[in-house]
Amino acid sequence: MNMFSPHQFKAAAQEDVWLPSSCALCYSTCSILAHRVDGTVIKIEGNPDSAVGKGRLCGKGVSGIMTHYDPNRLRYPMRRTNPKKGLHEDPGWKRISWTEALDEIAEVLRKVRADDPRKLVVQRTTTVTASRVPLHAFASAFGTPNFSVSGGGQHCGNGAHLISGIMHASWSIVPDFEYCNYAIFFGASKGHSAGHASCSNMGKAADARVRGMKMVVVDPLCNFAAAKATEWVPLRVGTDAALALGMCNVMVNELGVYDGPYLQAKTNAPYLIGPDKLYVRHPQSKMPLVWDRRSGSARPYNDVSAADMALEGEFTVDGVPCRPAFHCLREHLRKFSPDWTENISGIAAATVRRLANEFATEARIGSTIVVDGVTLPYRPVAAIAFRGAQGHKNSVYNFYAVDLLNHLVGAADVVGGCLGFNPTSHGHPETGKVRYIPTAGPDGLMVVGSWMGYHYPYPPPEPRLPKNLGLQDLLVIGMTSPFLDSVDREEMWEKFDVPYRPEVMINFGANLVMSIANKDAVAESLSKYKFIVSFDLFLTETSNFVDIILPDCSYLQSLDARSNFPFIFSLPGGLGEWCWPIRQPVLPSDGEQRQFAEVLLEIADRVGFRADLNAAYNAWLNLEPPYRLTGDTRYSYEEISDRELKNNFGAERGLDWFKQNGIIKWKKKPEEVYWRPFVDVRVPIYWEFLKPIGDKIAAIAEPRGFKIPLEYYDPLPDFLPCRSHCCNKKDFDFYGFYYRDVVHTNSFTMENPWLDEAARLDPFSYTIAINRAEAATRGFTDGQRVWVESESGRKVKGRLKLTECIHPEGLGFAAMCGHWTDGQPIAKGKGVFYNDLLELDFEHMSPVNINLDLCVKVRVTPAEESP
Amino acid sequence: MNIRWDAVVDPAAVESSRAPPALPHPIIDRNSTDIRVRVQLFGALAALSSQRSFELVLSAGAFVADVIAILGERLGEIFSAQVVDADGVKRRHCRLFVAGYPIENLQTPLYPISDLTEIDIILLIAPEGG
């Protein structure tokens, strides 16, 4: 039964209360106040006491009522009666009891666990951040390594989070809005749309613009961020690395501007590189060597004062010619001349020079500032990137090149610069929890202090013959993997002798058919599962492949003790406050809805692995005595939540305290926010570790007929074209790309009638943006219905929206519209399903981080005008 | 004035450069020279054999690494490969708790105490996106 029975809420009738909780309309998870009157939530506002949103709430957040009260919500468990699964097969849903549902699920899981637990795939949506721990704990306890987050990661995180982690010990990067004077955004909308810490960043970005921060937005489309920017720089889709490397070249080789002391003290720029592109190491200690200018000799980096480390020069060590990494980078950058950049990106050479000059000048290299009494380096410039820049085959180098701009001028995690958020926490003043600080790992390079999982970005694990279905144990830089669903997955599993196949899936809220790539590929993959159980709010397109549907509670009916933790995810960066909110149920469940986390506990009991699940919760939540879960005791999710809160904030601050107060907060220290001077770690401006990883992967893969393109594993970034850049097919003259619409979250919110109304009022949400002049030359008119066809013949249909605000070669789609399920009548038939144009195989992903290539060269042709 | 990056602050003067708070030290049994531990394996590790709980006796001066080595001998390479890498360093997604407290360094010493020292080991999921 649900832990919050309806009578508890009935007792509260005739109240007029505002209850603190957390939003879940997107993964920003802003803090909210729900206004409940006589048992009905009539309004949702931001919680001004919380640092997460600071009282602001976006249109999605205030519309959450409509998602909660949607009459199409699922209210009881259902089982399919039609054994045939397909995109357009009616499952023939039949209502069943929870007992029937859980009996069948437990029986299936008991068998598969006894056979081989790896045959279970656990899958979740990223929209509900707090779903991470219950599902990870369940999978870990069950014994499967196969976990996925649908399109999450494959579309953004594998690049953005990887490089943000390696270079900033954080999930993402933002300008230090309080102090930054010049920010350049590459395919990012931080502070202007959805995304991590969305509402908080919107306020910070607005204040920064009022203060006079110059904001340059590099993007094929002038929308959420660019429309508010000082300058929009339209670039050819997917060529971000070309511009960033062109700017780096101008700064270093034309202007001679870079922060030498930073590069010496905080990066691997002084490490000597041999002709094999690897570090020259001390013969005994194996430490990388630097050239000590004081002694005129090569010495281990940790034996030399940073000021004495040579950044340039040709040296010979034990007969091996070598140069500092910075010297290699500087030489490497010379090929990215402004004229070359113009040719690749379409941005004029003069603009490349001007942007580089502005960035270098505004960096104020060598300056300091006093913040809260602490003297700190001051570099008020930031270059940031996100989904747009890294959603390509060249994912790693695109993002790496952008971030090099920051590191060349020392603008990394210092006042005014590019900030990870929030890489260093000293913990609550009373308990010291939660405390984490980046540490120096192999070769002195930074290891994150906090991460979302245990696949740390650095150091990467040794590649090995893969045992995971996603092949991340071979392609070790990748996080989430397309190989669970790709059309070449079986071929890959056979090549590598993966000894089992997926049979059972537990899905939480993800609509895989729409959120990964073309529906046919994903449908084919899903149809192979013997059994799928899915926790959902609504029927989705993916439901057609599900055996048992379980009706989940909405966020207004749910409990989560850590709605915004880890702090590296959606707590705002910069100065301010640490803040730990909870999500609490403000409404009872309706019908037979039950919160998934509680159901997972019962499934573990029925299958017989509660002791493992308790141990997994102990590990995921870092519970220490006396709050650890013991043996196979049947704790409720509420009890586990209570223990976590007390573990972190003291015995007096358990769940009851948090239900009353909603949040706990404390002041950030300057040395937490601007941590880099205080932590003895270096970051790689030369990714030496990449080359041996590539070589080792190739040594395993190539004897089995799997060719690894090693040009993607070079230590220095390059512009390597996407498939779309190489397409010369006649009439295929647009680069299709998608962007995340400000009024929608993935495919989830399309069913919300208020957001649908807002999207219909927005000329772009449900249309295809095309450059007005380019449309005119082809005879296309505003509102015209067209087919958009990919090189491989995949087609989607939609209406054109003519605009001057898009690159002439671009074709822009708001993401993941185009639902066709009857289970979501508001969403059905609205907008264009861009992902249906995407291929799903190794050829269309980054060979390094296995991020999908999200741009497609397309042809646009008129379509019939029928609805 | 161009100020060197590494001259801006004195790392020794700030909290973040200090070691994290030490874990509670066990009450050592001076009358015993043996260390008795009970290791419990969870999740995927528990499926490696029919036995998931092990009581071991180690000599004074033993480290957590010694426990892992003994289990490696009993359970084989399949256990060791999942718990430690080729250099003998604990894998990050392998979480190991001694008396309820997390241990990252396998060279952490064990002590003779009057009761069994409980050691829990579990493999967590490595990747996560979003």
C-alpha cells in the first residue's frame, strides 16, 4: 500500500496551506511551494527560501498541476493481452491487481536472477533526478551492470559531462554570472532555457546582462540564449571545434596571450611529450617529467616549482627529443588559421580574430580580486558549451576545444570565469557532510570529488573484452550507450562474445521509442525483450512494448529525500548557499497509484534480495552507523529517507524536520566556489591518456573485425567532420538539427495542456525553422507543409517557419514532438519527431564517448496539405 | 601587476587542503593478536559462489588488502577482477565498508577487537548519463 494513505490528507481538508517540495517537470528540480486548498493543489510557485530557483519557477513548473490532474493518468496496473509487440500493435490492456502484477514480476525476476542477473536492463528517465538512487540501488542489488537513461547521455551527457568532469570536476559548466564580463556560449542555453539549475541560472544570467556582461552566442539558431545575447554568431552546424580552435590559435599564436602561471601550476602544459605523443617519464618513479629551467634538467613534475617549469622549448632527455605539452599545443593550433576556420564554420576570419581578441583582452590575465575577504584570481571571461556543440561525431573535440579557451587564460573555477557547479563542498558546518573535494589522480591530474555514478571521467578504466551490453567496458570513455538498442548491437555482442542477451527490462518513465533515435531501430530492439515492466504516469509510444504497466505517483504525490543531490547536478554555481531540499507528497495517490521506489522495495522482498538492496542503499547513500540499513530488515522508503537525512544533518533533522522546513541551507565559502587555487590538482590541456586508451581498444577490437578510427584518440583536439559534413548528395543542402524547446522537457511535457497552449502560441515549437532567404530561393512559404528526408531515406513531415534567425544551411526542430499514442491525446499529432531522422549504429556516434551524432544532412520537398 | 597563479593563496591556510575528518578508531583488544572479520558479499559478487558470508582470522598488522587477497584465492580471478584493477587498486564502483565506514585505500589497517569486524562489499553500477 502507499505510504501516505488518503485519510491523512482528508484530515488536512479545509486547510489552506503552502507546502515546500520540489518540481519534477524537468531535471532542474527547482524548489517549489504547493498551495493546497481543501485537498486540491490550486497553484505552484517557486520557494523563495531555497537556493534552487530562489523563488522563481518557469512555465513548465507552474504548469505541473495540469500534468498531475491529467485525466489520462494511469490509475491501476495493467497487463497486455496481445502477445504481439509492435509500434502500432494494440497491447490489449487488461486491468490487474497489484498482487497479480507483483507476483508475475517477481516470478520473472526470480528466474532471470537465478539464470544470469545481467539479463536484466534497468532503464530510467533523467527527468526525475531523484529516481537515480532507487533504480541504481535496485540494479546493483539485483546484480546487473546494465543500466541506461534512454536518450540521456547519448544526446548530451557523454560529451558535456565527460569534459566538464575532467576539466572542472563537475557535471556541467556555467559562467560565473556574478562576476563574468564576457561569456561566449557554444550551443548552450545555460541561464536562458531548460537545463541544469534552470530557474536559478535564468535569474543569474538576467542580472549579469543588466550588469553589463557581454554575451556572445555561437549557435546555428538565434533563440533562447542568442535572442538575449549581445551578439549572435551563426555557425555551420557541428563546427564548434573549428571556431574554438581558430580562436585559440589567434590568442596563442597571433596575440601571444595566455596565462603562463596558470598553465604551469594547474595543468599538464609543462609535461614533456616525446615523439610517440606520450609523456616522457622518470625511469624509476614513472612520474611525467618537466623541464626545470632553474637546474636545466628534466625532473618529475612534483619535484619542480611551477614557476620554473618550461612551457616551451626543444629538449632531449636520455636521448629522447621532447617538448612541453604546451609547445605541442601551440604548434598544433597553427593549422587552425582564421581563414581555415571561416572555410569550415562559415564565420568570417575577421570575426574569429575579433572574438579571440575580445576574449583574451577581457580575461585580464594576472589580475586578482578580494571576495568575502579572500584574495582570488580574477578572470572575468567564460566559454561554455552544452548539447549543441557536443551532440556530434566529433563530440569530445568540440567540447574540449571550447573549454581550452578558458584554460589558456586561466579562467577555470576562479572569480568571473568558467565554473563547474559545484565541484567542492566542505559539508554542513555542524556535521561536515556532505564533503567532497577533487583529488590528484594518476600523473597529478584531477579526479572528481563527486559524480553521478562510478564511471569517473578520469582516470578512465582499462579497456577490456566487454561484458556489459553497452560495451562501456571496452569503449571506456563512454557513459550511457547506444548499443543497447542500436541496429548493430547483435553484431557487436557476437564480435565480442558477450555471453548473454537482454531479456527483461524495468523502465521508469522513459519513452525510449521517441527519445533515442529513429523509432524503427528502437522498436526492433524492444521487441526482442521477453518481458518489460514500466512505471509510468501515462501510456506512451513505448508502452506498446511493455508487458506490465505500473501506475506511478506524480511528483506531487512522491517522497524524495535528495531531490537536488548530488550538488554537481542542479544546485546553482557561484556564490550563495548550499541547499538540500526534499520532495514531499502534498497529495494522496489516486486510484491504485504507488510510488515506484516503494514498489521496488516490495519487489526485492518478493524476489528475495532485500539484504542486497539494503547494502546497495547503504553504499549509494553513504549511510554510516547508526543509520545504516541492516540485514534484510524491511525498511519503507520513508524510513530510508529519514535515515539518509539524519545521517547527513544530525539526529534532530530527520524526515519530519524536513517535511516541516522543506530545505536546509548554509553559506558557501569563496574557497568552495573558487576552489581551484586551493586544491593541488592539474587538468589536461593535452589529453595524453587518450592515445593509449585508443590503442588498447583497437588491440582488443580490431582482431575481431571492429575498426577503431584512432584519429579521434589523438591527445590534441581537431575538427573531424560529421557524416553530414561529408554528404554531397544532390539537393541535400540543409543540416537538420534539434534544440531543446524552452516550454517542453524532452517528450514528457507535450501532454500538458497549458504547455501545449504555450507551444501552439510559439511560432517555432511545433514547426521547422528555415532561413527566410533560403526558403525564398526554393519557393517555400511560411507555414508550408514539407517532407524532410535524410540521406538514408528516413522522412518526417512538418510545417516550415521562415525566419532570419537561423543559419542559411540550418534546419531547426524543437525536440521530441510528434507523439502518436492515443494515451496522450493533447500531445498526439503536435510538432515534428526529429529523432526519427537519426541513425542508430556505430557509424553515427562518437568513436570515443559513444555520443550519438545528432545532425543530419537533409532534403526538403513540398508535401501534400492534408492534415 | 601580473600575479602568479600559484602565489595567490597559501594552500596550507585553507580548510580544503586539510585531510578529511578521520573515521572513528576501533577499540583495540589488547589481549588478542588475531583479527577476526566477517565479510559479506552483496549484489553481483554474492552470485559468484554459493557462499556469500566468510569469517576469516588474520594476524595482527593485516590490512583490508589481505582480506581481498584471501577472498581472491577462495573465489578466484572472477572475484579479484571485479574488485581490484591490474595494479591492485580497488575499483571505484566497488564499495567496501569496514564496520560501516567506507574504505577507499586497501592499505587501511585492521585491528583486533573484541568482536568480529564486519566488512561489506558490493559492486555498484558504473555509468550514468543525462
